[in-house]
Amino acid sequence: MSAPTPLLDFFKKGEVPRDVRVLASQGGLETRAHEQLAILALLADDPDDEIRATAEATLNRIPAESLRKFLGRSDVSIGLREFFADRGVFPDEIPAIEADDPLVSAEGAAEENDAAEGEEEADRDTVAQRIAKMGFTQRLKAAVKGTREMRAMLVRDPNKMIAAAVLSSPKITEQEVESIAKMTSVSDDVLRIIGNNRAWTKNYSVVVGLVKNPKTPVAMSMNMMQRLNDRDLSQLSLDRNVPEALRVAARKRVTSGPGRG
């Protein structure tokens, strides 16, 4: 699976408060389709009766045709296919276009979004002021469904789940990921999520951003350093902002001569 699932990881660890589990069980966490379905499948076995029943009802609202198309994708896990096979839903033989859009929304979400857009037009507060007025669940929803400007702020949120939710947003672009990889104001957890995603690290600019970011875990930076070209490697060997171990390793590679990839 190429898409990151940072929010799913929180659910698996049992670190999600009940109100967020309720929201997710209603389809209100509109993350990428793969993560949304995996969270709903997990909540269908939640110890809380109400959450379990709501998750089942939400799963039943997803059109079977949409599910079959999604399950035919090459990046769908065996576990998720088995989960739906037990419910009599099997993958289409023709692979679907691998879009990231969520497959289900909370009931009434369209009206809620329309109302929110109307409020936003009327509200002269800055994005920062609006975010400052939000509670935890509102910030979580904004991280997944909000604007690019909101994501740029919320990825730096001190709450790990809020920051991770930005990377679960179907709206996030590769250019945003490039920018986040360079941010020294985000947590090492955010940088680790980016660095562990193969699709994002195919982008050379993301790799350079991570390696040169002093907040990136050193082991990750050392590994990615192997991919730097001569110019970036030389700059890294002189960069006083990165950990000394990384700078020394870069200097050794610079002085070791050609043939470094």
C-alpha cells in the first residue's frame, strides 16, 4: 500500500478518544478511501456497542459497486478484501482508477459543508484565528477536509493526531509534502510518516528536504543521504544546522570520490 495511514495507526493503538471514534464511525473522517475503509472495518469490532453499530450502518451505506471497484485496486490489503468477502462483497476483475477520494461521508455532511463555506465567506477572521477557536474534533476535521492554508498550520499542531491527520487528507498535494519535509516547526513524527512513504520519497525534493531538516530522525537522514547528488551532498557536508554525525558522514562521502549514485 503506497498511501500513508497515520490516523489508522492511532486507531490500532487504541489512542483515539470516543468522540473521534463516533465521528469516524459515521463516515465523518473523510480520509483517503483506503484509510477510511480500514478505520471503519476496525470500528465494526469496537468494544463500544454504539460505535460498532454505527460503523456497520455506515459500511452498509457504501454502494456495493463502489466497494467492488475499490477492492479491485492493486494496493488493497488482503485483510480488507477478506473483511468485505465475509460480507459478500468481492473485488471487480477490472482494476479501478486508484483515486484517493473517500467512499462515504457522514449523513448531512453536504449541508454541513455548505454552511461552513457560507460562514467562511462571512467570517473576516484570519485562518489562524479560526483555528484558535476550534475544539479538538473541529481541528481534526479541518486537517483532513480544510484548505491548504489550514493544513500548513495544523501540520504543526502540538497534538500528534491532528498533525498526522493532515497527511491523511485526500487533498494534500506533493508540493505541500515537499514544503512540510523542509519545515523545522513540525514534529519528528510527521517527518517519519513522510519518510516512510514510498510514493512521496520517489520525489527527490522531498528526500532533500528530509535529509537537510535537523528534526528528521538521524537514522532516516543517514539512509536517505545515499540518494543525494554531488551538489546536495557537498552542501550537506558543510551544513551546521544538521546533526554532526550526518554532516561527518556526508563529508566522508564527498571525499571518497566518484561513484556515489
